[in-house]
Amino acid sequence: MRMYDLIYTKKLGGALSPDQIVFWVKGAADGSIPDEQSASLLMAICWRGMTTEETLALTLAMRDSGKRLDLSAVPGLKVDKHSTGGVGDKTTMILGPIVAACGVPCPMFSGRGLGHTGGTVDKFEAIPGLNVELSEAEFLRSLSETRFANSAQTADIAPADKKLYALRDITATVESIPLITASIMSKKLAGGADALVLDVKCGPTAFMKTLEDARTLAQSMVNVGTAHGMQIRALITRMDAPLGWAIGNALEIMESVEILRGEHAAGELAQMSFRLAAEMLIMGGAASTLAEAQAKVQASIQDGSALETLRRFVALNGGDATSLDDFSRLPQAGQVVDVLASQDGYIADIDGRSLGILAMDLGAGRRDRSDVLDLGVGIRVLAQVGQKVAKGDLLFQVFAKANQLVLPDLYLSTLRLTMNSTVQSPWLLASIGC
Ligand code: URA
């Protein structure tokens, strides 16, 4: 088999056979196929797409490039969640403990942040002492003892994805529905969960800009999961403004804890986390209707069991659980700068991507993989779409390093103000399988 023939076939819009796909994925992972040939095929796939059969074969080849986790020692259906990523998205830290507290084991592997979106592993790392890189034995122990486990993806899960994703990252080939499907689903299938809820983000700052594309991606992942015997549901959610009030690692831990305490319950972040958790409870067999699942979610907040599960998870994995009740024990910023409205108006939209980049520049995120984070810095977003503001109102608080230059105009430029009142559109745009 020659890699040249695979590239040529795809360049002309043809389909690759499962054997050809296995040949490519193996060769990319073991280095026998040069990066320039893989990059060339990736670009051809971006332009020509893949059939459902090719996407399935690619997912399987990537899954089988590494280890598959066996979670069968932990009783019950194991339910995972994946979000395609957004600024301020901390739903994992909220719904994981809720689902676990309601009796459903929740195994989750997460990533570190790169660019304008943060990563769950970095956020958890803001909890002093917490081990965010669990061994397989530690992961299984956490899942058995607290029903919640979250860790950085280990190198032996779908290593071909790591290789191909790094190439996609530098060749502008990330935004392809079959490639995203295979990348996400290979890791999820190797991770060993029985069921998965997907949060597919849609909007100007997400991978999928239109509802049609978001639906196609969601359906593609649902098809692959179903074909491999995984229960799978998808919510398509709006992504433009940041999710919740916090951007930045320690700040996002604080906001997650506040929600687990029952605060901000009517807000978009809480509503989205509660709905995703409810879908997970249904798939895990803890509820048979959405109403029953939502009642269980609420009960876990009100009786404190969800927050207690988070405390137990943190303590078991070496973290300072008292920091969840005493935020002064979390990493702190060197200075806090208030950003005030410079004019009257209504907030028509908030550019989450630009705020994500500003947070990254403060030190909350990485421009380059080797950047070292400052876990205490970030942004508190008080502005909300639809809100009427008067000159002098507090719109942002910037948590910066001591002596770091903060230019309020940069933050104000992320808001579009109008003279007429505006309404925020609903966060839930569509669902599949719910
Ligand atoms: N996240 C992934 O893990 N892979 C992609 O291709 C895109 C987002």
C-alpha cells in the first residue's frame, strides 16, 4: 500500500477503505508515514469530507492505536460528558459531582487549555495539591470511592489522535466534521464509559458556526457512538458570550462551588449543567423521565450531597478540600481592577472569544503549549447580554498579576452596546436523542 495513492484518491473525492485507513493511522502514529503526507491527506479530508463508513473506520483505527480502559470493576452504567469547548465552560466540575451524588458513576478525562478556551485540567489544578494526572489505578479508585473521576488524558489513550491533532493544529485542518468526530469519539470509546452526553457548541466563536453544521457534527458523533454500542445523546448549545461569570482557573472553581451551593440557579451555566446532568442520569438508569432526573439533580444541590461529593473527590486525590469552603486558600490575583461602563446603552452582545484572549494574556491560558499559567488571574464578567447599563456601572473585574498593566478599553471593546433593548436568545438550540 502506498500513502501517495490514499492522498490521490481523497484529492479526487473518493472513499478510502478501512484497510487503507488503518494503514495511515498506524503509520502516522509509529512515524513510518512522514508528517507531510499525513498533513496532505488531512487537508484533502477537510475539502472532500468522509463517508459515514470512513468516519467509523477512522474512529476505530484511532481508538485501537492505544489502550482501552476497562471500568467493569466499578458497578453500574458509567456515563461521561464531552463539550466541544467554550470560554468559561466549567460544566464538568459542576455536573460530575451532581451525577455521582445521584448514584451514577462519572468517569471523565479532560484536557489542558490552549488558545482562548480554558481546559478542565488547568481549572482543577487551581485546587491546591489536587492530583490532576491520575494513574489508571488512582482513576479507578476515585471512581469506585466517590463515583467521580477526572484526570488528564493519559498518553496511552488513542495516541494516534495526539499525533494527528498536533498536525491539524499547525495545518489549519482542525475544523472538519469527520476529523473532529474521530478525534473525540476515539478517545471517548477508549475511555470505557457506557454512555455519553455531548454538548456541541454553536456560534461565531465555536468550531461550528451554524446550527446546520452543529447538527451535522452532533449527528456524526451520535452515529459513531451508536454503531459501537454506546448510549449517546447530544445537546446543541449557543456559544458567544462567556458561560457564567468566571473566566480563569481559580475563579472558575469558585463559580462551580457557588453553583453546587445552590447560587446562580437561574443562570445559563447552572441551567445548562443541570440539564446535561439530567440527561446523564437518564442514560445511567437513575431516572426514567426528564422531570424525575431534574428533581434528583435539584435534590443533590439542596441536600449538599453534590458539593460533598466534590469535597470527597478532592480530598481522595490529594487536594485541599477546605479550599472549596474557604476561597482564600485558592490561588489569588495580585490586583483587582474594576472596568466601568463609559456610556449608557443596552448590551447587545459580548465577544467571548476576545475575553478568552484577554484572560489568556493575563496568564490564565496558554498561547503556546509551553506557557506556564497563573492560576489566580482571570476576569469576572458582570455584564450580561440584554442588560441596561448606565455610564459608571461595573461591567468587569480584572484579576491580574501585581503591577500588570490592565487597559479597561480593551475589555469595553468586547461589548456591543445599542440604544434599544435586546433579548438574549435561549442557550439550548437543539437536541439529538433526548
Ligand atoms: N476536541 C478534540 O478532542 N478533537 C477535535 O478534533 C476537536 C476538539
